[in-house]
Amino acid sequence: MFCSQCGSQIPDSVAFCPACGAATGNASAVEAASQTGSASGAPAPQPIPAPGAPAPQPFAPAGSQPMPGIPGPQPAPGAWNQQPAPSWNAANQVPYPGALGMNWYKFIIWFQLFASALLALGNAIRLFTGMNYDGSARAVYLMFGGLQALDIVTGLFMLVLAAAAVFIRFELSGFKRDAPLHYLIYLGVSLAANLAYTLLFAMIVGAGLFDLIDAPAVGNAIGLIGLIVLSKIYFDKRKAMFCN
């Protein structure tokens, strides 16, 4: 007989073509080979693939583990590293740069608080030494009893404010949870301290309150009020940043 696949002449009793490995269709030969393999315990003969044909792959039942050496299902190209982008305000996450404008924050921690500390320190020195009275501090203190005590107490409070400004600056730079609140309290206390000193000074020297209010004092008060309002709005939008 001749092989139907490659045309080679082959014996009638074989189940597979010895030249190309194609099945001959000889049912009696296939059955005899199967019975022989089963009786001896040897595996049944497997057809030899034709030249250039892909090798058959072992069959794995659905839901079973992949067989050794057989690759499992592969993800779609580019799908293996598709992770959801982290949100800037996720819990306990520091926002990525540029998520929100940080110029005002940098202005506060690098200039405004340091400048406030130096200004409070300078005011404390002026109050302790009586420099506000142009060299006539002794006469002023003799004329207005209680004014020197007011200056000393206020000078001590200015030192506290200077230290608080530096402390809050490092709280803000470390993104501490309560740092924005402490900063707003600091601004409010500074405004209240300036108003309280002006009021008590007017009461001691017997002058009208509006007589002591000048352009620098008004500008300072307006500036502090503006800082409080702007900083409250600014830090409310960045609460998630201050989580340490």
C-alpha cells in the first residue's frame, strides 16, 4: 500500500507511515498496537507529526494548574503594569508636587514666619530698653506710672511670639496635622496683642484711642487680618497634606 500523506510505499500491516508518521487508517493494526501497549503497561504509540507541523500540546482540564513547562495564560500587552494612579489627597499620602500651588506655603515658611520672629524680637528689645521714647524713657516712666510695667510685660510676650513663630514654621515644614491651626492662632494672637497694647497705652497716658492709631498701625492690622483670611482659605484646601 502507499501512504496517503507522502506517497511512500509501506507495508499493509503498519498503523503509521514510517516515512512521515501519518496514520494509515488500518484499524486492525491500530487496535493490535493498543492492545499490545495496554498488556505490557507501555504507553500507546503517538503519531509522529509531519515535517513542519506544530508539535501537539498536552491537554490540561479547565480550572487545573498549568503543567510544568507549559506557559499559562498571558495578560494582554501592557495590562500587567496598569495600576490606578494614586490620588493626591489619599489618606496618609503626601501629594505629588504640582497637585496644588505651594507658593504661598513657601512664602510663609521661608519668609513670613522668620520675618515675624525677627520683628517680635526687635519690638521686645525696644520695649525693654525704652527706645520707643527717644531717650526720654526715664521721664516718661516717672510721669505715667504703670507704663514701664506694661512695656516689660509686652516685651516678654513679644519674645514668646518670636519663639512661637519659629516653632510653627517647623511644624508647617513637617506637615504636622495641627500646624495650619496653630499658624492661624498665632496670627490672631499677634493682632490681639497689638490692639491690647495700644488700648492699655492709651488708658495709662490718658490719650484717645484714635489719637494713637497711625498709618503704620492700621496697615499692620489690615495685613494681619488679610493673612488670617487668605491662610484660612489656603490651608482648608490642603488639609490632606498635613497628616503627620
